[in-house]
Amino acid sequence: MKRTRAAVIGAGTIGASWAANFLARGVDVSAYDPSPDAESFTRRFIESAWKTLQKLDAVVPGASPQRITFHRDPVSAVAGAHFVQESGPEREDFKIALFAELDAALPPEAILASSSSGLLITRIQSRCKHPQRCVLGHPFNPPHLIPLVEVVGGAQTSPETVMATMEFYRDIGKKPIHIKKEVRGHVANRLQAALWREAVHLVAEGVVSVADADAAIAFGPGLRWALMGPHLTFHLAGGQGGMTHFMAHLAAPMQSWMDDLGQPRLTPQVQSLIIDGVAKETAGRTVADLARWRDEKLVEILRVSGASCTRCVTADERTLTPPSH
């Protein structure tokens, strides 16, 4: 089934970004958000995002930022939708009630997806009459630029829903990954949490400043991670022998570093240390300033890496041969 109309339930930063992505790929959008200024915010967001998506050649012929309608309640917003992307508050009780309401209003063939960054879809779908069509589709901020979407089925989600969701996200230029087992925080957030945990530990122990901990990633492994994940990175670190050579020669020291990683607690004192460090690092730049700079650089990275929203390539499709010089 070709899904040509999507509903965005919750039109904050994430929902508005989803709306921009859907519209750019020629999908009509109906939206709902209880905030009184939600429509004006979303339209401004889409207008700004549209220029960026055009730079990435991610706008299909015939697509228009005007093909979005706003509604007074979530039930009217999902009427006629083939795909629903919920991006409401990250509260389990709220999402359970909302999913039950939306599920009752939708035909069984419509897919109901949540953008939740850490909740379990098994819990969210628990009061739905058609739980088989409920799935988790967790994007990364901002969704209209970052290709990754984590797709997770719950205990009652059908395999067909997972497959159809993966196909829909691919059709709109995303790079969906199928998480086969539910875990809190999914996969990418857990990987982020593991890295930040050690960064917090090193700062709290006085090993490094907040700014230098960030620099250690941004000017080091982060540059490689824009192209490949940790396993492929270490595969290349093994030279001609690849991961086999890496394991033979570096598994022991790597294990010793893993065993020595910290277990910091975000106490009030540690929180203040991190907050103060970030304030020094930003040096007066506002969150809006940093977000604009980030998005500009993301566009450049996406162009270079070949992972833009136009067509998200897989590792198998990329040329992995390193430069000869």
C-alpha cells in the first residue's frame, strides 16, 4: 500500500521536522498539537527546513510545503491518514491513552508509530484494539536531516507492520534499522549514553575539561563515525587483517580500558560541573546559534558521506576503499 497521507500528532520541534520530511517527499500531512502557536511555529519551521532540503536535493517534484493542514483535535487529524507519526510528551501514561484514542479512530491498515526516544512500544500499545499496527519509529534530531530511524515492534506488533514501516521510511529517504528486541533507550541512545557516561566520569575526576572532552570526540573519532560505526572503524584499525587482526592484537588492551571505565552519578555537584563547563565552551553562543551552525555543517557532512535524505545508502553500497595517499 502506497502511503500518501501522514498525520503528525505533536508538532513541536520533532513533529515539525517530521512534517517537513514528509512534505518534501510528496506526502500530504495533517497535523495536531494543543499548543496555541503550534501552527505558526510548524509553518515557520517547514519554511526554514525546506531551503535546507532543497540544498540536499531531497525535495521530490511536485512537493510543496503548503500541503499541510492543522486540526483542533488528534482524531480529526488522523482521518484519512495512512501513516501516523506521534511525537508527543515522553510520558508512558500519556502515550498509552493517546494511542488507544488514535487506534480507535483509524482503519486497521493504517500504521501508528511513536517517536518515543526510550519507552517500550509493548507498553504503549497495551490498550489498543489493533495493537498489531503499532510500532516505534524513533528518529534522531532533527528528523528532516538525520537519516537514522530506529524501528521497534512490540509484543503484539505484526511482522508485516515492521516491514511496511521500514519500507515507508526508506521511501521518504530515511535509513531505518530494525531493532529486534525491545530495550529502554533503544540502540543509538544507549550508545550515546555509554559515551557520555565516560565523558562525565573523566570530567568529574578532573582528567579533562568539558570542552576538551567534546573536542576529543569532535576532532577525533567523531569524524570517522560520520562515515562508519565502531565495528567497521576497528576493522580498519586492524589493517590488512581487519577485525581478526584487531582482536588478536588489541582485544586485551581494549578489554582493560573497558574494565576501567567509570560509573559516575549525576549528583547535583556533577551536574553543576557539567553545566558550568558547557557555559564556558559555548562562550555566549545561544542554543539557536549552535543549532543553525550544526544544521549547516550537517548538510555538508551529508553531501560528502552520501547519506543525505535523497537516498540513504547502506554500508554495502558505499565504497569502503580508503584513499591511496
